[in-house]
Amino acid sequence: MNTTSTSSPIHVIGGGLAGSEAAWQIASAGVPVVLHEMRGVRGTDAHKSDGLAELVCSNSFRSDDATSNAVGVIHAEMRMAGSLIMACADRHQVPAGGALAVDRDGFSDAVTKAIHDNPLITVVREEITGLPPKEWGLAIVATGPLTAPSLAQAIQAETGADALAFFDAIAPIVYRESIDMDICWYQSRYDKVGPGGTGKDYINCPMNEEQYNAFVDALIAGDTVGFKEWEGTPYFDGCLPIEVMAERGRETLRHGPMKPMGLTNAHNPTVKAYAVVQLRQDNALGTLYNMVGFQTKLKYGAQAEIFRMIPGLENAEFARLGGLHRNTYINSPTLLDSSLTLKSRPGLRFAGQITGCEGYVESASVGLLAGRFAAAERKGEAVSLPPATTALGSLLGHITGGHIVTDEEPGKRSFQPMNINFGLFPELQPGSIVKPEGVKRFRGKDKTIMKRQLIAKRALADCATWLGQAAPLAETT
């Protein structure tokens, strides 16, 4: 039985997306929170400000399509659950085709203001160097991928398990006025009009075959940042440096971030580009654009030289060059229970990317769950887990039990960082996918789209039931 008063605060360590969302959810349940954030006292290698929920790698929350995209589904579920992160993202959205991208500063400022204005949340700027003292009672560690070494060591000492790390690279940002629009043009892929968009939300830089091959050669030969103390650390495949992708095969980039499909050069419509570099608006003013998929560990000098080989960027001025930072996560399926509580330490939960989820939205969603779970425990209520059929539930299931242990390598951890995707959702009931009337051929892509639509519709309906709300229509939000 919980004998602690409901007026006793829950402590949240880390003011990133997960920690801010966890604090908001706890306060929304009527429970006081102390949010501890070290920036302002101690910085990190990747953050540039002291603002809460600062976006580091990208300004995109990815697809906002809740009808057939797993990321869009988790967006919708978080909105239904009163997410602060999603509310601030919606208010500070910038055009990005079918994606939800935000003005970085406006977004962080909005989260920071909401947290500071909430009377149930106290923000303390200090570095927590060890695990929360037991007299704090309930606590959440949401320190993210850039956990301070002293706290990481304390976590390792408590769990008896090694923390795994992987490299995470940051894409450059270019000043819009320095882009040559006599060469480049505005267009979203396939002219898709997304939330707040026009179908012309990206700046496109075309390359012919000769230019592409020279660019790939330069990337492979480029001088990269040394990282001797990090040798042997694996990359996360969802955020590979551009030069690492180039090394994996000459055609990798033009079938990845530089694919030309769905784009027509406004200056020369009859000539198909061999490859295209896209830039996405990074702030509300439209003065900054980030290079989509161009996270890199190239040295600054090499970046400027190589990226100015891109047609239209010959005179590019960079507001920020790319960089590299270290990400750390724990072996959550072994260490955490189904409510994100550390098995060896009742009352202590983990949230965000340190749990092994990957991506801004996923990090915030795990913070949302941890906050709700902790608040329920503080109030003496049963912890209600989201259904496995929801995006929230499927991601939680992966984190707390979705790994595979192989007999061939019993000592090797198979748990890896994961974005939300339809592969994490339970299968539909047999017979759910029915060929539409009048359709003769129904297989492959068409069948996959229908399957995803049905999974999305089921997820939103089940999430609404879990939250005690009316089921929404599975529409693009």
C-alpha cells in the first residue's frame, strides 16, 4: 500500500522532450512535480541553449498521417492523451509536406513557458550525479541519450549491466538567402500537401549523374571527426551519417535521402534529375533550411567544401554545421517492468530515449506513459497500461519485452533502439482484410495500405477506449 501523501512531489530528472512531457502529465493528474535539469549548470556536446525540450538533430516530428503511418498514429494518440509536446508542436508548425516539422526555438520556448507557468511544477537547475535518493519516493529518470557520465555510472552500478551506445549525427542548417533558386526549386515529393503545407515545402537541388558520382567520391574521401574513445559503438540505422551511407554503396544515397522520385525540376521539366538533395524549412520565418538526411560526422572544413558541390549550394552559408554526439540506452526488456519501473528499485522509472526508443515523438510518448503511470501510483490508483493494439502500447511492449534472445549468442544483447512502426503492432484478426468490391487485383502495395489503415483505425479506437474518450475518425490530423 502506498503510504506517501499525494501532496509529495514526484521527481523527474531531465528536461528534454520525455522529461517535460512526464512532468506535464503528472501535473495534469493533480500531483506536484520537481523537474531537475542540468543545462544552465552543465551543458552537453549537442545542446545549444538552456531551454526545455530543445530539438537537437532535426526539427521534424515526421509523418502526421494518422490513417496509414505509425508515426501519425502515435501523434494522434498523444494528442488524445493531452500531450504538451504535441500541443506545442502543433502551435509552432512549419511547412513540411505531409510531415509535422516545427520552428525549433518557438517550440522549445513554448514548452519551457508552459512548464514554468504550471503551479504544480517546480524546475530546479542542477546536475543529479547519482540515482535519486530513496527518500524522494517516486522518481523518473528521463535524461535522454546525453546522460551525464556520473549518472550513467550510477545506473550501471545499480543495474549490473553495461549501457550500450551508438553514434547520432546532426544535419547542417543553411541560410535560405544563400541558396541559388535559379538552380533549385520548391516542391514537396509528389506535390503532397500536408498540414500547414502547400505542396511546395522543400527546396530541391538537382544533380546529374556526373555531379552525383563526384559528390559520393568526395563524401567517402572526406575528413571525419575522430572518436577514439567511442570506437566499436554501432550506428543507429535510422540516423546514419551521410558519408557512412555513401560507403555502403554508390547507389545508396540516390535510393535514400537523395532519391529523385516524385520531383520535377521547375527550371527544366523535361530532364529527370539523377539525384536530388532536399532542404526543409527549419524556422517559422523561413530563413533557415536543414539538409534532409544529411546528418554527418565530417569535419567542419570538409562539410563546407563538400556540401558546396551541391548545385544551388555553391555559395551556401551555414547557420550550423553538422556534428556528432554519443547516445546511451539501457537494456530495458531485462531491467524494466511493464510500467517502466526499474525491477531492482520500486518507485524508480525510466523514460525517453534512454529506454531504447528512438526519435523525438517516441521519446515524448514514453515520457507521457511514465508520467501517467507515476501519477497513478502516487494517487494509490492501479496503473493502467495502454492496449498492445495502440501505438503507445506497441512501443511500450517493445521496450519492456520486445527483444529476441538467441541461443547462439546468449551473452549478446539483441535489444536495439527502435522507432514506432507497424511491425510492432499485433496482427489483425484473420479475415480483417477484405478485397474491396469491384477490385480485380488486390495484393502487394494495395493490400499493405489497407492493412495499415485497419491497424491505425483499431489503434485510435482502442486508445480512445483506454482514455475513456469517444473514438476519433482515423483521419490525417
